[in-house]
Amino acid sequence: MTHRNVTSLVFPLLFLVLIVAILYWARVILMPVAFAVLLAFLINPLVNGFQKLRLGRTPAVLLAVLLVTGFLGVLGWATLRQLQALAHEIPQHRDTIIRKVASLHRTGSGMTGSLVELIKDVGDELETGSPFKPHNNNGTEEPVPVVVQQPNTPSSLSWFSMLAEPAVEILAKVVLVFGLVIFMLIYREDLRNRLIQLAGTQRLSSTTRAIDESSQRIGRYLILQLLVNSCFALALSLGLWILHVPHALFWGIFGGLLRYVPYVGTWLAATVLMVFTLAVFPGWTEPLLTFGLFLLLELPTSNFVEPLLFGKGTGVSPVGVFVAAAFWTWLWGPTGLILATPITVCFVVLGKYIPQLEALTVLLSSERGLETDVSFYQRLLAHDQDEATNLVETFVQNHPAESVFDEILVPALVLAKHDRRNGELSRPDEEHILGVTRQILEDIIIPTSSVPAAGEDQEPTVALYGCAAEDAFDELGLTMFHQLLGPSPWPMQMISANALVGETVTQLPPGRRAVVVIAALPPGGIARSRYLCKRLRNNPNVQVLVGCWGLTDEVQDTRQRLLSAGANHIGTSLIETREQLKPLLQALSRVKPLHEVAAAR
């Protein structure tokens, strides 16, 4: 590896380490800012609603923030009261837990009984090894000396400082968050303009699209997620109240809040709720019904409701969400777990418009990693015929059958020709790709379109020829085109790519109108196609169509070069060439050949 390559790898790595270090050491400031941004997205629709009622921007912001703060305060107070009651009630259910463990011990067998015995043995061992229990020596118990000490009781001032310090810290963060929310909402346009100026006016279009898309994605995600989780919490609270589970409101809020934690939050809430019901109820019916209620609510919500409402949602793949959650949790703790998805959405959107961050979009985005044609070609290179065939079958099930040529098969052949030209495709791989593609054509693709006949009483007066410009890839492309035509009154006669130009010209019937379709898949084949066009244009009975199927670069230049050489039509897809061929064949079938016109005169 050269010094230049090492430098190009080291500097981005150092820059990444620096960014991660800044995010870690500045988390005290960055976490409240991130929370403020999310709250601003949530409150902004309410602010817009107040503004439609002819309130000014500042009064609308203050009123919206006041309402949200009051609602959160009431909800927090109710939750705290429920939590306090729950904390006082849990010790009262100690006997219920002991009885259930004892019942498992009496009826336990197999793995369950062994597990109960293991727990009992560990408890006995811990009790035996406790330093506070007298040890037996020769069957006699020795008295344990008791030392009476005056406990160091903390003063009232120390207790106040111990409680006041975390309370003041939490209060300061809350004030900071809501203060930032107010200023962000009031000066929203000014902040947007400053971000655009920071990015540079020379990239005004990309910056504007990035800001708009990220704000729309995050705002929509947060609002819909709040709606779904609130409905989930309400339904869970109502179901638990029907089942007579104590503190149903608290458990509903608890389950709704934990749904913000990706993947693990939902089942963590279910586990804690199950343990609580096992401790509260003497039987097993209520815990099982509680777990069934949780499944009844969670499975439809996660598998049907959220996909229906979110659609593509945040644009982040499931693996990307999991990796982002792990990273931000490591960086910012539990707060990072909640903020992971919105922050990752921002990076994914920025990667679409900033080339330096494109890798993040590729790794984290929910969009397909490879296009279908590229994936098909990659499977052919790996000699995985089964998966390659499955890709084509799946595509045909969801798309018109004729589109599989231009969307998958031809682009894959073009990629193969590029690799062969660059020396990256071996001869066995080339033969495998051609063989599997031919087999797919024979076994899977069914023609659904055909060239209409000119009339039952009309004889086919036009000869149709297909000529491969250069190699076996062009011949296979010509085979696809022949199959795309389907049944036709003008059968296509195939001319091999190994035939010389002179041999191709002499195969055309003299004095009869003919149409020659030249297949030239890029790269290559253009020079020989131009030479064929120049030779064929000397015959006034011949019309030439050149199929540059799969051509995406220098389309106009290639088209002009071929037209100037004598081609009548140029097509860059099989369907386009077919649409050019159909009216041409019908028109030529109604025109008499030149030798018949001369004989009539």
C-alpha cells in the first residue's frame, strides 16, 4: 500500500475518532439539544394550528409549550403517585412468591425441578457462608461477639444536599430543554437560514432538500410513533383494568414508554409486567391472561399497524436501527437509546446529499443494497443458479413478464461484457453466465406480446433478419428480442456473430424487401454495426434497426453516429426496438418491391 493510500485512510479515521470523542465529552450539552429538537418537531404542528387561529408566532409557541408542559406534568405526577403506591405494595406480596416457588418445587420435574433445586441449593450455600451466621464447630455453636457502635447518622443538612443535588441537576436540564424548544420554535426560520449559510450557498439546492426531507421524515415518524404508543398505552391500561391488575394506568404508561426503545423495550415491559402479576395474584390464570393481552396488542401493532402507518417510515433498515441503538447507547447511555432512531435518520438523509457521508446511507438505509440486475449478475458470478432464478421469478410475479429483459437480463449481460473487457471475467464464468441465462429464457420467461399480423389474406412479403454485431452476448440479446416478438407472420432468421459482413449482406434475398435488426450490447459492437449499416444502405429494399440495448452512456452521440452510417432506427431497449419494428413491418408489407414496380411499368 502506497503512502498516499495510507494517508487517505488515516485522515478519515482520525476525523471519525475526533467526532466520536466530541459527541462523548460534549454529551452534557448535546443530549438536551437533541431532546429539544425532537420536542420542537412534536410541538411544531400544534404551533401551526394556533397560528391558523390568528395568534402571533411567539404567543402560539408559548401557549403550545405551556400546554405540553402541563400535560407532561400531570402525566408525570400521576405516574409518580402510582409508582409510590406500587413500591409500598410490593413487599406485601412476598408470601405469594414463596408459595409459588414452593408449588413449583412440589410439582417440579425434569428441568423445572432441577432449576428449583439449584436455586434452593444456591440460597442455602449463601446462607451457610454468610459472615453473620454462627459457624458450627464439632456440633457446638460459638457465640458471636456483639460490638455496639454509635451510628453515624447524617445530619439534616447532608440529607438535603444529597437529595437537592440530583433534583437541581434534573430541573436544570428540563429548563434547558424547554428553553431551547421555545427559542427553536420562535426563531425557526432564522435557524434554518443559518444552517443553509453554514453549508454554503453554492450547495443551496442540496442543503434545502436535505433539511426538508430530514424534517419531514423525523416529524412524521415522531408524531405517528407518539400516536401509536399512546393508543397502545391506553389499550393496555384498559385491558389490565378489566383483568383487575393493580396500578393499570402505570403499567400502560410504562409499556407505552418502553416501546420507544427499539426491539428490546417492548419485551422488557412484558417481562416486568409478568413478574409483577406473578407476585400479585395467587394463581396462574391472571399472569397468563396478562401475557396474552400483551401479545394481542403488540403483535398486530408491530406487524400491521406500524408498517401501514409508517410505510417506508424512517428509511433506516432494521439492522441499521439495531446498530445505531447499540452505538448511541454506548455513547450516551439510556438517553442515546431513545434518540438513536431520529439521529440515525438525520445521518441517512444527509448521506443522500453529502458525498462524504454516502457510506452511512449505504450501510443504514432501508433501500436495497443492490439493484435487482446487479444482484442477479452477482449471483451468476457466485455460480448460485438457484438464487439467480428466484430473483427472476420474483420479479416476473410483480412486473410485466416482458420487462424482465430490459430490467434484469440485458443489464446483467452488459455488466458481464464490461468485466470481460476489463479482464475480470474468466472464460468459464462467461460460459456459465450465458448458459444460465439461456436456461432461464427457456424455462421461465413466457412471451406475452406479439407482433400483430398484417392480415390473414396477405402473404409475408418482408424478410426479417437478426444479426449479432460482435459476440455471444449480442447473440443472446438477439434471442431475447426474438422471444419478445412472440408469434409473428414475419419469422426472424438469425445470423451468427461469426459471419463476415460480406456473408451477411449476401444472405439477404435480392429484390425483396427486408428488415435487419442488429444487436449491439455495450460496450463494443458500435464499429461493426456502423460498417454493416454502410454496406446495407446501398440496398434500397433494406431497412436497418440497431438495438444498442442497455446503452446508458453517450446515447445521443452513438445514435447520431449510427444514423449517419445508414441506420433507420436506433433503440436502447428491447421494448423500444419492438415498438419501432411493428409499424415498419406493417408499412413495408403494403408496399410492392422495386423490381415489381419496374416490371409493371
